[in-house]
Amino acid sequence: MLGVVNGDQQRNPSRRLPREEVRRRLLAEAARVFTERGYADARIEDIAAGAGFTKGAVYSNFGGKQELFGAILGDGAATELATVREEIRDLDDLSAVIGRVASLVARHIVQDSGHGHLGLEFAARAARDGQIREVLTPMRRAQREGAARSIAEVAERTGVRPTIDLDQAALILHCLTNGLVNEHIADPEAVDAETVERALTTVLTCLLPLPPSDDPPYS
């Protein structure tokens, strides 16, 4: 792998790190540096050195600062969604599903404020920077599509009919989650985990209401 600083790895190609490991280390170090310094003051060379590589490793894996920043947010969102889906995979009771999802997402929002700050900063910069917007737009679309698929899976498994179109439901949940992140950052005392969980439960219950007893199962 190009860009690895370790001399033994450079001299012995068989001992070079797999690309996935290089990417993982760069993302971990980049998340730390961006969280501590913010986007503007974070430097590619510092991130690379902290992870044990040269700048070439960053550019060969991510293309630049914007893509690296976006990858941190994208990977974080994908990991959160995968965790939630795994936690509710065996639940077929709608109330239990909604409660578990609301609890998991609320805990993530409150405990991982670093990613919340990064997301807020990236979105603000995208409003004025076309290159950042080119990274943010497809990432946000992918997140909404993932949410729509998850809603469809829950609806089918629990036998409910979403009250609105799946894409609209996903958009509402996506915007609600981002808004709760921002409000928790601005006012963590008032917008705490319990408040966030209640808000999520309320909206999820509106989007996925329990069917009347004489309704046929969702299909």
C-alpha cells in the first residue's frame, strides 16, 4: 500500500497493510483530528502522520479533504443504521420495535456529539462550497434510501401500513434526527436523551400506527 510510513512495510511488499486497514486507520485518526480542530484547521499531513502514513495514502484512498470528511460521516451513519437494524432484526412487535429504535438513536445522538458537530459543520460548509456539496448530496440521499428500506422491512415484518409514502417517511425521520442532533448540541440540558427518545417515539408511532384489528396484514 502506497503511503505507509513504516520502513519494513515499504521494503517488504508482502507485509504491507490491506487497503481496508489503511482506510480504517485513516478514518479513525481523521475523526479525531477533525473533531478537535474543525474542518478548516485540520491538515491532511497531520492526519496521515497520526495514522502512520504519508499524505499519499489519504489521496489514494479518499481523493482529498472533502471526501475524507464525508467518509467519516457516511461510515458513521451506515454503522448506526446497521446497528439499529441488527438490534430489531428478531422483533415482530411494533411497539417493541419503535421503543428499541427510539432508545438506540437517542443514545447515539447524546453520546456521540462529536459526529454531530462534524455533520453540522459539513452541512454549513456545503451551503457555500460546491465541492463539499458534491460529497454531501449523494451521502444524504443514500442515508434516506437506507431509512426507507428499513421502514419497509419493519412494516412488512410487523404487519402495519405506513401512513405515507416510504420516501416521505424516510425524509421526515432523516430531518427529525438531524434536527435533534443540532438541538442537543445547542441545548443539551433541555434536549436530553429522554426528550429525544420521546420525539422519535411520537413520530415513529405516527408513521407506523398499529392497524385496526380487522385490517389484513401489510403487503
